[in-house]
Amino acid sequence: MIKIITIVGARPQFIKAAAVSRAIINRGIIKEVIVHTGQHFDKNMSSVFFEEMQIPKPDYHLEINSLSHGAMTGRMLEAIEQVIIKEEPDYVLVYGDTNSTLAGALAASKLHVKVVHVEAGLRSFNMEMPEEINRILTDRISNVLFCPTELAIENLEKEGFRNFDCNIFNCGDVMEDAARYYAEVAEKKSPILTKLGLGLNSYILCTIHRAENTDNQKKLTDIVKSINCLQSKMQVVLPLHPRTRKKIDEFGLSIQATIIDPVGYLDMINLIKKSKLVMTDSGGLQKEAFIFDKFCVTIREQTEWKELVNHGYNTLTGSDSNEIMDAVNHFSSKNFIKEHDFYGGGNASSRIIEALLKLK
Ligand code: UD1
Ligand code: UDP
């Protein structure tokens, strides 16, 4: 039996782990030890996902959060190292590009434990993003790199990864696995549309949380301006990330939209499926919009999911309110016709498990 330590800590990692942990349990011959760093900690940023997605309860909870990048990553590094020494795993598995990802990868590689990176090879080519630093460093010290797209493979090849001692796979995106599996559950269990009185195609679903948008007063003010303008024509539903809520209060901004607390994944899927379109700076949400046949206006200058932009399903606007309004107007009058399948069809998790078993 092989033993894997999985590191999670931030919201999108719970969603990815839900898909992979389910595949691990179904396969039966891998022992998984889950470490929750504590990076996200509010009920609706953390425990709601474990409960409604039936993710196994973490074996370790490190409770490290709300610190500067260095302090957070450093304290996680130290604490994860202790867990790895005690558990002696064959692999440490990390997801995505957060501080929890980098801390997990670094702790493992220094102890000569093999690092598995799920969502490897993504690049925004913007080194000011903390996530870009986390991804590049994590990829470089990973032994097994599971890429979600062809483009991610190309990125690694351009950086010379074929010369490094590592295994690279295009397995598809585990977020598609989660979206497909939980969409069926959400149909039966999520009351959000009735609760908010939302009809089909009657609202724009918006999320904003990225540091580059929220920490910059001018950018956040522009984004809020565009939300307020849109709201005068069509309802905007905004599940508000705690980072954004803090910044809106700090800058004294006023938003005219349906502001709700962050929601669980089942509610989120139903909100996407019934929306007119999605407006976001989230990585995960850009793909979920596509999976559920919605156009996406991405309030960023770059995206790691470029295939969506290249084929007209998504457009990048940055934070300029005119650009955002134009993009929303453009997509509002178009029919969504899906002509591509970029993310592997919903079987990424089992490809990951089978590849790991073969490598052992
Ligand atoms: C982190 C990730 C980002 C990811 C996002 C997903 C890094 C560098 N960033 O950003 O890549 O897209 O998660 O949502 O790892 N907070 C709460 N309650 C919570 C969680 C956070 O109040 O449950 C507050 C924290 O106290 C902090 C702020 O939100 O003040 C930001 O949290 P942090 O984890 O540092 O970064 P995110 O913006 O969430
Ligand atoms: N999400 C959620 N509830 C919310 C907002 C987002 O369940 O209130 C889900 C979303 O559907 C996607 C994931 O969280 O699956 C994306 O996480 P986030 O936007 O926080 O991070 P990113 O993907 O940008 O790293």
C-alpha cells in the first residue's frame, strides 16, 4: 500500500481534494493522510466543503492563517515538516498555487520525499502575483507533475522540464471531475436559487478576491463602479470573499449588488448554472463557467486558462470599468455554443491515481 500526505488549506484546494480523495477511497489501495494548514478557516470558506462534499476529516489541522506571505509560508513549512517526519509517506501531494502548496512542496523536497503537484504547468507570466511564484517554485521541486491542459504541458516544455528528473502527465483538470460529480448532488440539495428568488438568466454571478484587484484602491474602486453600473440593468449576485469584504470596508466603498457571504460548492454550482454570465477574477470559476456553458468576463490582465480566451469563451478586461461593461454587453447578446473539451471530461482524478500506482 502506498501512503500519500495531501496538503490542503485554501477553498479551491478543498474542491480539488474532494475529487481526488474520492478516487483514492474508491481505488482502495492508497492510504491518504490529510493535512489542513488552516489558511482558510471561516465555516463557509472551509468546513462547509468538508461536510457537503464528504471530504475525509483532516488528520492534522495546523491552524496557520492571516499572516504575511513569509510568516504564513514559513510557519506552514515548519509544521508540515514535523508531520512528514512522523508519517513517513511515499508522496506529498499538493494542489494549485497557494502558500499552502509551496510550503508542502518545500517541506517534502527537503526531506527527499517525492512531491506530486496537481495543476502543474500553469503560468500567468506575471511575477507580481504571489500565485505565479508559488507555482513556478512548486513545479521545479516536484517529482510528478499532473498538468490540467495541453498548454500547461507546453509551458513546462518551454522551461526545459523535459531535461529534469521528473514525470509529466496531462491528466485533465480535477475541477471538472468535481463540477460534474457535484452538479448532480446540487440539483437535489442546494436551496440557494429559491432562497434568493433568482430566475434563469436573470443575474450576473460575480466573485472578486485576487490580491492584485483588492489591495489596489483604484482597481477595486473601478471594479465596484462597474458592478454598480451593471446592477442598474441586471441583478449582480456577489458572494463576497473575506479579503474583499475587509478591503471594501477599509476603502469605504459602497456596492449596489446582492451581496452574500461566500457559499458552499453546491450553492455555487447552482448559482453558475442559472446565471446569465459569470464575472470573476477567480481561476476556478473561469473553468466552471465554461463547463456549465456560460461566458466569463475575467477581471484580470492575464489568465492561466488561456484556451478559454483563445476560443472566445472568456475575455480579459483588467479592472477598467468601461472594459468590463463592454465585455458584459458583448457576451449578453451571444449564444454560448461549446465546441471544445479542454479539461479531460471529468476523469482526471482516476488518471492521477493510476499513474501514481504505476510509478510506484
Ligand atoms: C488565497 C490564495 C489565492 C487563492 C485564494 C482562494 C495565496 C497566496 N493566495 O488567497 O491564490 O486564489 O486563497 O480563495 O495563498 N480570511 C478570512 N477568513 C477565511 C480566509 C481568509 O477572514 O476563511 C482573510 C484572512 O484573514 C486574510 C485574507 O482573508 O486577511 C486573505 O487570506 P489569505 O489566505 O492570505 O489569501 P486569499 O486572498 O484568501
Ligand atoms: N467557490 C465557492 N463558493 C464561493 C466562491 C467560490 O464554492 O462563494 C468555489 C468556486 O466555484 C471554485 C472555487 O471556489 O470551485 C474557486 O476558488 P477561489 O475563487 O477562491 O480561488 P481560485 O480558483 O481563484 O484560486
